[in-house]
Amino acid sequence: MTDKLYIPVLLGTTREGRYSEHVARMITAHAKDRDYLGLELFDVRDFNFPLDDEGQAIKDKNTKWRDAIVKADGLIIVSPEYNHGYPGSLKMALDTLLKEYIHKPVALCGVSAGGFGGCRVIEQLVGVVRELGLAVTFRDLNVSHVQKMFSEDGVLQDESVLKRVDEMLDELEWMSKALKWGRDNLK
Ligand SMILES: Cc1cc2nc3c(=O)[nH]c(=O)nc-3n(C[C@H](O)[C@H](O)[C@H](O)COP(=O)(O)O)c2cc1C
């Protein structure tokens, strides 16, 4: 077995009682048996954002995230849909870096209480991640009616979602291998 591709999973909300945490944990746990992917969960709650600064100026205040993205082969973003957009805390976390993301793939996961599975927040994130130099995979993960999919304490109620998690991971794995080859071999 070769070294695993390293994929941070960014949980993009600080909300108390957030269901997106259950989704991020489910994806990370489900990928454990994969030969080629090693996932690690990052939580925007741990970023300890200052109230008087933003952007790359604060990247050295969160060295764990900075170093993770420097060595990352790809990224998964798990975002709830808040008023058809993404939480400010997720944007603040993403904005702390720039060149570290370039030519790495990102898979997007939208989480919603409603029936559209966060498809509107995913569309908004596509423009953001493109500007960061990330390459979006074409298999998103949409989690709709999330309060039915998980119990309050995070137990998965509907295992049919795991097939879609696998589809997202398969595509991310392919893109991670292809872009790693490109980063290592092309100027
Ligand atoms: C400020 C706010 C705005 C929201 N807007 C939407 C929305 O536009 N569409 C939707 O389906 N659900 C919306 N929701 C419900 C969330 O999708 C729901 O809380 C879901 O569980 C995912 O978010 P969570 O990780 O915070 O739990 C909103 C929730 C909050 C707190």
C-alpha cells in the first residue's frame, strides 16, 4: 500500500446543536477503510478567530490548519445552508490561506433542514473555491432533511446516504491522484 492521500475535512459552522457535525463525522469515519485516502476533521470552532482581523494576515495564528493545507492532497468542505449561503465562520477559515490551496481538488457537501440538500450553498461555494485555486469535483454530497437522517446525538438513521458518500469519495480520490501527479510533475 502506498502512502495515503491526505484530505482535511472542514466542518464549516460554529452553531450550537449543529447537525453538520454529524455529517462531517460520518464522512470521516466512513472513509477509514479506504486504502488511498486519509481524512482528518477540522472544526471552525477551533480557529479562535480574532475580532479585529481577517484573511492571510492571520494564517500563522492557526498553524494546524495552515500546515494541514500545505500537505493536503485535497479537501472536503461540509457546510450547512444558512439563508441560501454559507456561514461567515466557514468563509473566515477559508480566507486565511490562498496559495496553499492551488491545484488541489475540493469536494463540497451541503447540509440542510429543507429538501434541497444545500444545493444553493454549494453553488455559492463554487465561486469562492475557484478563486482560491481549488478544483471542484463534479460529485457533490447533498444531505437534505438532515434532522431525519441523524438522531440528535448523531446516530445515522438512513444508511442509503453511504452510497453517495462513496461516490463523492471515489471522485475526490481520482482527482487527488491526478492533481498530485500534476503538482509533482508539471511546471
Ligand atoms: C441562520 C440559519 C439559516 C438557515 N437557512 C436555511 C436555508 O436557507 N435553507 C435550509 O434548507 N435550511 C436552512 N437552515 C436550517 C439548516 O439547514 C439546519 O440547521 C441544518 O440542520 C443544517 O445546519 P446545522 O449544521 O447548523 O444544523 C438555516 C439555519 C440557520 C441557523
